[in-house]
Amino acid sequence: MGLPVVLMPGPMHEAVAAGLDGHCELIRLWEESDPDAVLAARRDEIVAVATGGTAIDGPYLDRLPAVRLVASFGVGYDRIDATAAAERGVVVTNTPGVLDDEVADTALGLLLMTVRELGQAERYLRDGKWAGGGPYPLTRATMHGRRMGILGLGRIGQAIADRVQPFGITVAYHNRSPKDVEYQYYPSLVEMAADVDILMIVIPGGDTTRHLVNAEVLKALGPDGIVINVARGTVVDEQALVDALRTNTIHAAGLDVFEHEPKVHPDLLTLPNAVLLPHVGSATIPTRTAMANLVVQNLTTYLTTGAPVTPVPESTHLLD
């Protein structure tokens, strides 16, 4: 009996293929001259999919009737229809936990850059304005004493909360339901936005959270408000955010994610009160390697025991 067959639709971290070597036959679909022909010929052999961003929905899975696992690289899995997968008996896994600290550190860095205008101050120096025109203007905002509302208090949200409290920042949160934590819970996002001056977005993407942060939420946040997004760009109505920044409805925003990545709304590029990063939240060699290793672990444990390590919530009932 041959090795099980795993499909890799697009390029992934090299540690995934290296870790799977000897455990399965890996089809690198993007290297095939006729991918559709390969899928048609091997459809009844492919038992799992390893993906780093390929959109996988019900019709995609219908082309692969033997697949029982989709192992995704990343904590967010909004490009995979996990509900459609579960309806077909397919388990979806992601890579939580291993990137929490890195993303939380990025969120804190964005907050510091945004509040203290550190990016603008650096450009001021590089442009020769410090030497030629005097000190950088005093910033009106400071970290100490601010109130942060975390949208999505999961592992990463908790890691962010742990980091900001020593700065004298108080924490509140909005989830679908309250958690057993000391922070104030708001059942309404708008009400939380009205009571805080930092909105930290750490909620998953997908249809249920699309444009959850809209013009109403931004207006409630107010003229001292700061938006930080290290989750998914689709959670924020990007045009509403541009309008809020341009009209000083809010004070500033720090963004690591965007609605149509890698394209960035052109108006964001012109706004001095927006700090922009190219989705680097977990982008360190150790963290991305750890994510790749967890993809491998999910695949190999599934292939040997039928029980992957980190199934997403939509899939857990399939493993009972």
C-alpha cells in the first residue's frame, strides 16, 4: 500500500513540505502544467489538503470526494468555508497559539507608533527637517491613562491586554458572549466604542464580521479615538475609516491588515494619521516555522490516528 496523498494547491512555507517528507505523497499543484487534469486523475486518492491561503469552499471540496482534512497555515481561516467542509465530513485545522505573542507585540508596536507619531517623527528626521527646522511638534496623545476596548478577546486579545496594562491602560472587551475575566464586558460594540479611546481589533474575518467596525462605531469612538487592526481587513469598512480619519472623526489608526490585500486603499497612503504595515504581524522566521510545524503535526497526526491537534470550532463535532 502506497503513502497517503496530500494536495498542496499553492506555495507554502518550506518546512511544511520538509516535515511531510516520508509521511505522504505530496502533490504540489502549482507546479503541474495542467492542474485541473491532475485533480481529475487523482480526485479519489487525495485524502488531505495543506493550504497557505487558497480559497476552499464546498464546490472545491466536491471535486475531491476523498478529502477528510484541510490543514490551514495561519490562525485565521476565513478563506476556507469550514461550515461547508463540516457538512461534507471534512475537518479543518488552523495554527493557533504559536503566533499569539508575535501578533500581540506587533499590535503594541502599532499602538506606540500611532499614539506617539513615531513613524512621522522618523520621516521628519530623515527629511532633514529636524536639523533644518527645529524639533518635531509635540504630540497631543499619550499612552498612559487610555482605555482600550478589545474586539475579540481570544488568545491574542488576552496577550495584548497583558502587555498594555503596565502602561496604565484599562481594558474592556466585546465578544458574542462574556468570558470569565476581570475586564468589563460590553454586549454592544457601539457602546464599548463610546466608552473607550482605543479600539483594538483581534476578531476573525469572514461573512459574520464583515464591516463590523463601520461609520457608526467610528463616530462613537470619537475624536480622541485610535483604531488598531491586527486581525482581518474585512472587519473594518475601509472607506468609512478613510472618511473618519480625513475628517478627524477619530484621531488615528494603525493597520497591519487591509480589506483587499495586498492592495491598500489609495487614500490611506495619503493620510498622515494612518500608520500602515504590510501584514507582518506574525512575520518572523521562528514564528512562521512554528506555524509550519503545526500544519505538519495536524496532517501527520490525522494520517496516523485520525485526530488532528488543532481543529477549528466548526469541525470539533466530527472528532467526538
